[in-house]
Amino acid sequence: MELFETMIQHTSVRSFTAQKLTLELKQQLILAAQSASSSNFLQAFSIIAITDSKKRKTIEQLAHFSVDNGNNGEFYVFVADLNKHAQVLAQHNEPSDHLRTIESLIVATIDTTLAAQSMAVFAESEKLGVCYVGGIRNDLFKIKELLDLPPLTYPIFGLFIGYPAEKNEVKPRLPIAAMLGTNTYRALTPALIADYDKKMAAYYQQRTTNNQQAVWSEKVRHHFDFPRRQDTGDFLKEQGFLF
């Protein structure tokens, strides 16, 4: 029950104290990530701990996401990684064509995401705060160069972890009726959307920091006003994936 309460109290943390994570705790975070489920046990991910302050600052600038000016908290980049598997195939003089498919990329992306979420859940169980940073995909080519990423890899997101200096209130999630279907897909209804918009409007107006006049459906519409990160396909092709 304690773990459940921790999970439903999740909120992104963007401000951390100067308290450092112990080496033991950082090792446990990695082990927690490695313990996640993996399709066919491919373990198709890599984790890069960003400890160089200049690299971290560069990544934060590319992501348009600054946390304590690069001083506090740990920062990890999670990479979908099929390069390791290409190395295995190369040792046996076998082709890597089937590593380059959309399905293989999806498998690696899922493996990476499950690993990150396992790390995040463990971190929060240890009273740490976390924040995912998808903004590293704002310039995939620069991230590739900065991190020396080989072919058949794809940096998906960063993950900040540290001791929270402050936390926002928990955002109300969509109601279960909007998410859970029984034996068939459950579509949203105008009534569900309107009711949820009211809850989110109250949340945004009342939260402690960055309060605003906003509702969920407006944010959805704004997000899809224009295509985002249109060079992703070009990057993946350069990395050796075939579409």
C-alpha cells in the first residue's frame, strides 16, 4: 500500500536540493532500471549518466529545460540501443538487416521506457523527485555528436533525479472511465472532456507555482497545432533504421 500511495502522488520535480545521491543509491537506480521487463530479454537500451557540467548545460539548453542551472540532481539520458545487438551479429558474420526495422525500433523504445520508469518508481520510493525531459529530441543530431552515439541508437529522453526542493501539487488524471475499456476500446465523450477540463482548470488556477488559466483540451489542441521535431525521421534513417 505504501508503494501504491507513492505512485499516485507522482509529480514532476524541477527544483532539487544540493544533497548528493550516494554511490550506493545511484547503483541501485541503475539496477532498478535493469530489472524492468524486456522483450525477448534483448535489453535494448543504454543509460548515459551526464556528470560533465558543460555537457549537462549544453543538453539543458538544447532541451530548453534548465534545472537549478545544472548544479543539483543527477541526470541520465536513456537511449534505445540496438548497436550492441549489431555487435553480436557481426561477431558471427551475420547480417543486421532485421535490426533496422520499425518493429525492432519499437521494441528498443519500449525496453528503454520500461527501464526508465522502473528507475523512476524506485527513485520516488526513496523520497527522491524525478522529471522526464523529452526535449533532448529537439536536436537529435547535436545530442548524437555530444554523446558519441553509434549507429542503431536513438536518444529518447533524459531523466532528472534528486532530492526535491519543492514539488507541484499532483495533477488530476483522466477518469478511469476515459481510459479503461472492457473487451473493446473506450472512446472519450464530450461530457467526459468537459468534466475533466473543469478539474484541470481548477488545478492550474490553484497550484502553488506557475498557476495559469488553462484546460486540458486546449493544451492538447495547442500541442498539435504544428508538427514537432520534423527531423526525427531523417535522424533515424541516418542511424541506420529502414522505413
